[in-house]
Amino acid sequence: MLAKKGGQSPILFCGNGGGKGLSAPACEAALGDMDFGGKLVDRKIIHIDMDAFYASVEERDNPTLKGKPVIVGGQPEKRGVVATANYVARKFGVHSAMPTVTALRHCPQAILITPRMDVYRSVSEEIMGILRRYAQAVEPLSLDEAYLDVSGSSLCSGSATQIARAIKADIAKTTRLTASAGVSYNKFLAKTASGMNKPDGLTVIPPTEGASFVQQLPIGKFYGIGKATEAKMRQLGVITGADLLKFSARELTFYFGSIGSWYAMLARGEDPREVVISRERKSQGCEMTFAQDVTDRDFMLKVLYEQVHATILKLEKKQLCAKSMTIKIKYDNFKQITRTKSFSEPLNLTAALEQVEILFDKADNHGKAVRLLGVTLSHIQKQSDAKQPELWRED
Ligand SMILES: [Mg+2]
């Protein structure tokens, strides 16, 4: 049965019994079976994102933490950063990637917990296992986030909203943790939606509302638009999606390079990316924050060599190889740069060691004090596939 657009609200908030918005039947109808002339809007994509994942696991495993500000992250004296803060701590202005020392200045009473990655990883496996019961196409983005394509699903009478609701309930029952879900017709909108009503949210952006939703969206909330691009957008007078829409793809390419055409698509509420089924991670790497800032080139190169070596070994153990390398350098003023290079052939250890030095010199540090160095290898593939042409592309 075709669903008719009902209310005036551009977005349907479906609370989890918390009275956050429209009733379940209205939500169910929203992404029932809509026909938009075979365009990409007839897909049904769900984005699932666990709420304050690491911190929530800690709260679950230690009930005395309930109601208290919790920070999961590295030690301040080792210049650690916040991996996740719970919602109580966030009220004090603590957020992830903030240096722990700053976080504790914002919220001195916070309880600091060292990450237990093994535990988070095993909870993640449980969650991904649940997701795979609801869709064949599941694309994990990290331990606590994934896209699902449920376009052809017959579950829940084909209602993506009801599938999302069922997934949330299943996750809650199995792990005693809450997830937020976004439901829409592409990845960009589904991901944006899941972030809108956290925690324990369920937000639907139906095809009829995608374009108008995007128009009112602040430019900083667009997928892939970071602080620097946001500032540049503001200089061009772009504050919301409606402003972005005034620019053609050509103009945006002129201002932002090849990514400009992507922005033009987003401005129209479009995102053609498929949900890529993949159990393998897309990148592997490591990084290190120094206890004291470093300026010595030889020392930094030694650290990078070790990181490259360790990363290649990890990949080789899984019979994987990589065709891109990224180095990350964070300076003492917290400014961070990355340099990436892609190769036509997978990197072996010798080539990777050569290339990391080239990338490092490209960064042109000129004796600047460095607080963090990292290496990531991406465009990962199976060694056995390495000879075959590449059929997929990284986001
Ligand atoms: Mg999350």
C-alpha cells in the first residue's frame, strides 16, 4: 500500500515509548512502499549508532557509575585523549578527541576509565551479529556504527522504520545498551538522522522530505564537512543547505576541488553510495602520542618505521595488503595534518618504509614540535585478490 505524506513536520521522530513524536503507525507508513520512479530514493537505508558506546559499556558493567560523569580515555599525564564521554560528562562540555587534561578541567569530578578495547570489541561483535540477522547488506563503519540496506526486505512488512525499531529492541535486550537509528533513502540522510535524536532515538527522513530537510540543515552538520570547510563555506555565504543549493556543481568544484560535486549532490539530498558488505576493516594503523613533544627528525622517522612495520605485519597475519598510506602529524599547538598517497600495487614492507619517509618529508615539518605521529594503511584487500582489478572504491 502506498503511504501518503501525513503531518507538517518535515522529520518524523519516533521515540522509544518516550513520546518523542509521531505514533508508530505514522512512522511505519513513512517508508512503507514508496515509488519514486526508480530513482535512488526507493532505497531503504538504516544507520545504527550506539549511544556513547564505550562509556555505556562501562556504566553497564559497573552500576555505581550511573548518573556520574564518565570519561573513557587515556591518562592526562600521558597526554591521553577522550575516546568517549557519557552524556553526564558531555553536559560539562567534554567531548571525544578532547585531551583528557582539558576534559578534566571542564569536569574535575569525572571518573576516568582506561579503555577496555577487548570488551568493546566483543560487544561490537554481538551487535554486528544482530544487525546481520536483519539485513544481508551490513556495512560496519566502526565498532559501534553500521549501515544496513533493507530495501528488499520482507521483515516487518517491509517497513524500514519497524525494522529499525526491532533492531533497537534486540540490541537493548541482548546487550543492555541503547542504540540510535536513522532511517532514510540514502546513507547521508540515514547517518544524519541517527544523530538527531540521541540517545535511544529513532528518526526517519522519508523520501518526500529529504530535499527540504537538507535545505534547513546547518552546513557544519553535512557529512564530511569539517571545521575548515565550514569556515570556507561561511565565507561564501553558505550557512545552510539552502545556501549551498544556490551553487552549481561546477562552482563548488571551483571553490573546493573535486569534492565540490559531492557537496552539490548532498545539497540536493542525494547520495548514490551503496551499502558495501564487508567484514574486513577498511584500514589498519597505529598512532602514538609522545609524553613530550619531539623535534628530532631521525627519532620521528624511527617511530614511523616501527608503525609501518607493525601495521604491515598485522595485515599480513590476516593475508591482507594495502594500497594507500596516510600519515598523521599533530603539532604541539594541536594543529593536525595528514598526507596520503595511493599506489597501483599493494605495498610491501620495503616500499612502505620508503614511502613513509617521502610522505613525512612532504609534510615539511621544519623543526616544528610534534606531539603525535600515526600511520594508516587503507585500500585493504585480500592478498589473493591483489592481482585482480579493483572493483570497489573507498569512501
Ligand atoms: Mg556511537
